[in-house]
Amino acid sequence: MKVVAFNGSPRKGGNTEQCLDVIGEELKNEGIELEIVQVGSEAIRGCIACYNCLETGSGYCILKDQVNEWIDKMTAADGIILASPVYYGGIAGTMKCFLDRAFLAAGSKLHHKVGASITTLRRSGGLETFQQLNAYLNTMEMVLATSDYWGAVHGLDKGECKLDTEGMEVMAKLGRNIAWILKVIENSKGKIEMPETKPRTMTNFIR
């Protein structure tokens, strides 16, 4: 089994990546592979609201950059982790651009996969960013893995996250819980049918 993590930080080897490494060690102990994709250092533009992905049902974004390659990685993975540092109380810009496009285009490809979110922060905005990341997972009928506290770890300079003892413990527990849910789902195959996904009726508040 495999989990792919999308790191919204532009800093290679920074606190966000180090938190993902802790999760990865727990997954490795359970025989599960973790791949980290560095989103934050790439030049990714935002969604242009053309709705081509919805109208054609292609499962891909019409814009030609790394996003479609990353959609393929999400589709192939059993689990998906979204990770971002806090930028002005929210998701880092490049990560937000990626998520808006990828989750709109991928749609049902992500249904019933295991998902989890983490964020790193200097002082505040962690809970808001954590909830924003989880919003993407919630719209895809994904199975959310949790820890025993919110997935927010403090640290500014590289390596400071390691000083947040509780935060590191939360990351490790999250890794173990992701592994457990993945194994539960894997062992249920052929025994319990996945829930049926039906079309969603989209409504507007203005008539």
C-alpha cells in the first residue's frame, strides 16, 4: 500500500517535511510506502473556473503543468496527506492553487481513499489552516484519519518542530492511525462493499 503526501511548503527539508517524515516512519513500520511531493516550491497558478474538467468528465485540469501528474499520484495512492505551513492564517498560496484545481478535476477518483491533514505554524492560525485542508478531504467522501489532537505543529526555523514534543507525538499517532485504517479497508475488500456514490444535486442560493 502507498500514501502520497503533498507538501505546500516552499522550503525543502523544513518543518512541514520533517513532520511528514515522522508520519512516514510509522507507515514504514507497517509496510506502507510514503511519497512526499514538494508542491510549495513549484509555480502553480490557480483555477480559472472554466469547468472543462466537470463538463468533459476527464478527471484532469485543462491547464498544462504538474497538477495532472499529481492527480495521477493521488489516484494511484491508497491514502493522501495534505500538509501546509500557515501563511497569514491559511493555506500557503501555491498549495491552495493546487488543491482547488486537483480536487475539482479529480472528483470521484478520490472517493473512499484515506485522507489526513497537517499544518505547521510559528504562533497562530494552525486550527484554521487545518480545517481548510480537511475541507478538501470532506468533499471527496474520503475516510479521515485523526490523531489525539489537531494536526498542528509549532516551529519557525528548520528543525524547531522537533522541540514541540506533543506535536511530534500527534504526528506519530496520526501515522499509526493512517496505517490501521488502510489495513482495515484492505482487509474488508471482497467482504464489505464500498458505499454507493450517487450524483450530487448542486443548488445555488440565488434563483
